[in-house]
Amino acid sequence: MNPAERSRALEGLRGYAAFLVYLVHAFGLLVTRLYGIDVERHSILDDPDPVRATLVFFFRSHYGVDLFFVLSGLLMGDLALRRWRGARRFLWRRWLRIYPAYAVSVALVVAAVFLWQGRYPSAADVWANVFLLQGFFVLGVPAIDPPSWSLSYEALFYIVVPLFAFAASGRAPTLRRAAGFLAIAFVALVAVPALIPVEKAIYFAYFALFVPGVALGLMDDAARARAARSLPLGWVAAAWIAFTLAVKLRVFTNADAVYYFASGGAGGLLVLKACDSAGALGRFLSRRAPLWLGKHSYSFFLIHYIVVHLWGAATLALVGLEHPLAYAGLFLGGSFALSLVAARALFGATERFYFRAAR
């Protein structure tokens, strides 16, 4: 498989993951505004209102972040094994890749909240967010830009990547040699947080979701392409649909250990199948719309939350809740379109230079 074609499909998959994160915040705000219910605990199956149940169904798309972790594991594992240029260069480039856009998005959120509501975060919360501690929920640090909690996990994973590259420098491991270790690592990364008797400690299990990606990164392009082609799309679709339905219907949540096993399995299969660039999934993900959103996915991920809430307030003032259908249509269409525009602007200001320098 042509590596460029594989990268295109994975870029499109990143766009899909970003869109899922948007659904969480847009539909969460919409349902709360229209119905005033607890969207986290609401039972879809017991809801007699099909419209409300459908809106909650779309809200429960939190697993978009899970796909980002699996994709990151693949790309960083592949880089550590085959394109390694040293730990200092790697960590500097990772900082350039994620921090400028993150810093600008946080500053925009702080400014918007201050101008809108007259509030601003405490100095302690600002410093905690500067050092990306907001995703470690046991610390009780509020995320100034709520979607950015996942960067805590990404940043710590990046610190581990040089150790992985150093361990592999003598004799590059294959998936066959490393399979046992990776399986044990995955189980341990889920089991240990599950056993810690501290509220929210289970969320450290998100680190386990990098492991399926690392496993795929251990495979060379040819082996990964063969595995992707031989994997039936029907199996992948069935696994992904079963997992997402279980989340949406609250069969389990990310507060349950089984969630991470299901997410890692289903997400790993989906990422692997996306590496089949000639297959139906790979071709779809390589189309213009998924590719555009994938290219701008990081900026979209960071900026959409404040856009959703500002546009939600503006829509409320323009239409009001007396016309719920008009409010929903204007809010969803406008928030998504404006998020795309804002993402394009943030990308141009904080990410474009990185990709130009990488050419």
C-alpha cells in the first residue's frame, strides 16, 4: 500500500473522530436547552419521546477521543521504529504541533467567557492548564477549554515514546514478538486504575487505548496492508456498531473497565481497516470532506466548544425556545459551519507553519 494513501484514509478517520466530539457538545447543549434533562444518565430505551431519544443518541458519541488515542499510538509507534530522529527533536516537534493551537484556544475561551459572563479562571487553574493537568480528573482541575482534557494523555504518551524508541533501537520489535507484552500492558493499564479506590481513577485507563495503535505501528506498511485487506469490513462494522450502541444505550460507560476493552478492540479494528486504502472504507475516508476535516481536526477539536456555546446563546436570542425546531436547525447548522470557519482560521494561525516546515 502506498503510505501516502494510507495517511489520507487515516486523516479522514481523524476527521470522523473530530465530528463525533462535535456531536457530544452540540447535542448535549441542545438537549439540555430543549428538555432540561441529565443527558449523561437519561435512558433512551425508556423515553417515550422519539425526538428527545434521538437527540440523546447523537449526544452519546464520546468515543471520538478514543479513536484519536488509537491513531496517535499507531503514528507514534511507526515514527519511533522507522523515522526516529532523536528524542529532543521529537519532543520539540510534538510541542510545536500541539501547544500553539492549544494556547490560543485557551486564551480565546478565557476572553470569550470574561466578555460574555464576566468570569475568569483562578491563577491555580490557569497554571494547571498550562501544564496540561486538566485531564487527570482525580486532581479536580477544571479544563478551561473542556475538550482539551485529552491532551493530558497525549502529552504524557509523547514523553514515553522516546523510551519506546530507545528500547527498539537495538533490534526493532515485531508485533509477533511484542504481542504478549502489549496484551499485558493493556490489561494492566485498565486493571490498575480500576482497582485504585479513588473516585475517577478509572479514567487513567484511557492510556490503554494507545496500546492497540502501538501494536499496529509495529507492523510495517506491507504487513499492515495485508492484514487490513484480509479483515472483512462486515466484521469491523459489526464490532464498531456494537460498541457504539452499547455506549449510547449505557450498557457500559467509561467509568467501567469493560468499556476500555470494547473501545480498544473496536477502535483498533476500525483503524486497521482504514489502512486498506483500496477498500470501501479507505476510499470513503479519502474523499474531500473527511480529508478536509481531518486536516483541520485538531483546530476544530479545540475551537468548536466555545463556538457551540456562543452560537447557542445567539440562536436563543434570535429564535427562542418557543420554536424548538427552528432553534435546533439554526443552532446545529450554524454551530457546525462556524466551527469549520473558526477551525480554518485557527489552523492558519497556529498549525500551518508546522506542516510547511515539515515538508
